[in-house]
Amino acid sequence: MPDLSKWTKVVTHPLGFAGFGLACISGALATWGPDKYPWLPYLFIGLASGVVVIGVVLAFKETPKEKKKEI
């Protein structure tokens, strides 16, 4: 079982914060469902898409680039 007591360290990273928001909206969607708030699934899909796009962009930005050795 993972240690969940340090969840605040994840929220400091922008992608972790977006993932936390995604989890909150997912919980709201499971609790209330689309009957009470019909716009909630669209918000969930939009945020999930944003998390994927931002995750890919951040992964490319944070990956160290190799320096080419000249022979």
C-alpha cells in the first residue's frame, strides 16, 4: 500500500495539481452523476484531455537534451 500521507508534495507540481483537480471532478461525477449536473462529464473530459497534453509538453521540456559530441 503506497504512503498517502504526503499528498501535498504532489500538488505543488502543475501536473500533480491538475491530476488532483481531475480526481476531485471524478469524485463529484461519481457522487452526483450527469443527471444533476449535465455539464460535469464535459468538464471531466476537458480536464483529462488537458492533463494529457500538459503532461506530454512537460515531459518534453523536463527531459535533458543530449549534447552531440563532435569528432
